[in-house]
Amino acid sequence: MMSQFLPICYTCLWTLLINIPCGYLRAGYKKLTVMWFVFIHLPVPFVTYIRHLNGIDLTWTLAPFLFGSYFLGQFIGKKWRQARVLKKQEAGS
């Protein structure tokens, strides 16, 4: 397991980074619309490919870290967009 530590860290980091722009874009659409679903699911093939490149199998032990990275990236992207919109509104007032 220790030999897989760095590849797992890299995979989780890339999962997080890939999901930030998708979360940012998703926040601009009404919940449960087609584009909202697209931006949730768009990173899945990329994350799967990164996991494959690092030779990591999806196990019950690894799943919480990958899912956590996935949702944290979406959340950060959403909050980033909300902060930018709020900043624009305050600057316009």
C-alpha cells in the first residue's frame, strides 16, 4: 500500500484540480438542467484515465478519497464563481 501512496496522492490532486473549473461552470446553470449534469459528469472519463495511468484500481479503501476530491473540487469551483459574482455586484453598486 505504501508504494501506491504517491500515485494515489497525485490522482486525488488531479481529481480535485479537474473538478474546480467544472464546478465553476456548473454553478452558472440552474440545478438539474442538462448542462448542470454535463459539468458534473464531464470530469469522470479524465479521472478514470488518470487513475488508469497511475495503475490504481478503484477499491473501497480508495473510493472515499477520490469521491472526496471530486466533490471538493466541484464545491471549490462553485464557491469561486459565487465569490466572483458577489464581487462584481459589489463593484457595480
